[in-house]
Amino acid sequence: MASQIDTMASEVELEAITDLFQKLIQSCQQKCIAQNYKDDQLTKGELVCIDRCVAKFLEVHDIVGKKMNDANTPQQ
């Protein structure tokens, strides 16, 4: 019984991480990479943009997660 719950929790966590990663890729790609590209490599500007975008995305995700956790924690 406990192993089934652990397995289900792991699957939910994996889905959440996969969803987060997909949203991060979609958001940062739209912001940082031109739709009409000619080079097979990212430019320095695109790399910097992606680096900043990922950092901000994860920072905001962390802040929101903490606030949601605080809101769901009963006050004593």
C-alpha cells in the first residue's frame, strides 16, 4: 500500500517537473529565439537571453511555490 502511494507521488512529481520544463522551454524560446533563424548555433545574445529567462522563470516558480505552501500551511 505504501509503495503504491510512493509510486503515485513520484508519478505526479514527474508530471509536474515535465510540465514546468515544457512551459520554461516554450516561454524562453518565444522570448529569446527568432522564428526566422539562419544559423545552426545560438547567438551570444540568444544565449544570454535564455540564461536570464531560465533564471527568472525558476526564481518566480520558487517564490510562487513558497507562497502557495505558506498559504496551505495552517497557522498555529
